[in-house]
Amino acid sequence: MKNDDKSPYEIKSTELASAAVWHNMKITPAQRAALLQQKPCCIWLTGLSGAGKSTIANALDALLHSQGKKSFLLDGDNLRHGLNKDLGMSETDRAENIRRVGEVAKLLVDAGLIVVCAFISPYRRDRQMVRSIFGHGNFIEVFVDTPLNVCESRDPKGLYKKARQGILKNFTGISDPYEAPQSPELTIDTSRYSVEECTTQIFKILSL
């Protein structure tokens, strides 16, 4: 079969556990974004359990959809039912959880989508690792800075109660740390603002 183009194969890393060789695609991420007529990006919501991440993420996804934007929502608990169902809550497993999600989000952004991610993601190094795989301006970190006492008073899944009783180990904010972002693109507090107000704040900073 004749191929007038240069070889699509490229050695991109010598540190892989396999002998995989990168295969360059003919259609670029920029071409996919142009077809969808939008600027793809990853909107990463981080914060304590009960802070309101999933609620805000769902509202933002719905708002984007209503505006004719092509978006997709990745939720922490939902992905632990499939892609990450083999991972626990140890620090090592949490890191792998976020690494996998970051790679999935990058693929979806490369496909031209606006990806909304809702993950506790308690460690700065893990969030920074995800940020590093995106192009400049394509990763938007939103710190859902709802106070611990408010999150615990909500306790929508009964997790804080179990953590206080010692039933749940490695629970962020109780027995495990949460490292707040130092320079997020946006900080919101669901104890001070409504879901609609928080969603509007995020939507306003997007360059779509």
C-alpha cells in the first residue's frame, strides 16, 4: 500500500512498561475543536466530600448543554464503579485514580469536548500532574472551598458519620489531609452562594 506521508510512528518515551510506539493521527485536536466550533478544556472541581462538587458539576454540564456546547461530565464516585473500581482509598490508589481520570479527560479534550471533572483530589501533586498534561489555558482548576463543618453537617452520603466512628479509614478532612489549591483559576463557596450563582461564576471565566 502506497503511503506518501512520512511515517506516523514516533518514539515518545523510553520509560514505558511496554514497547509501545506512538501513532500520530491525521486529524489534529485543533481540527476536531473547529468542527465542534468551541474551545475544549478541562474544568476540574476539587474540594472536600459534601462541598458541592458533583452538584455544581451537574449544573454546569446542564448549562453548557443548554448553550449548545458539547460537554461531558466525569464524576469521582461514578468512575469508581467502572474504570477505577479496582482502586481503594490509600494515598497510592488515590494518586492512580487521579492519573487515570486525567488521561481520560485529556483524551476527551483532544476530541474537542468541554470536560467537567468532580473529584476530591486531595493532593496538590496529583492535581499538578493532571494540569501538566494539558496545554496552556486548557485546565481550569475550581476550588470548591466549602468549610469542613458545613460539609460535615450536610453529610449527604453518611460518610462523615462513619469516618468519625472509625468505620471509614483514610477519609479526607477527618483522618486524611486535604491540600487546598494555592493558585486555582477560581474559588467558590457553596455555603455562601447558590448552585446557580456558583455555576454562573464558573461559566463566566470560560473562554468558549
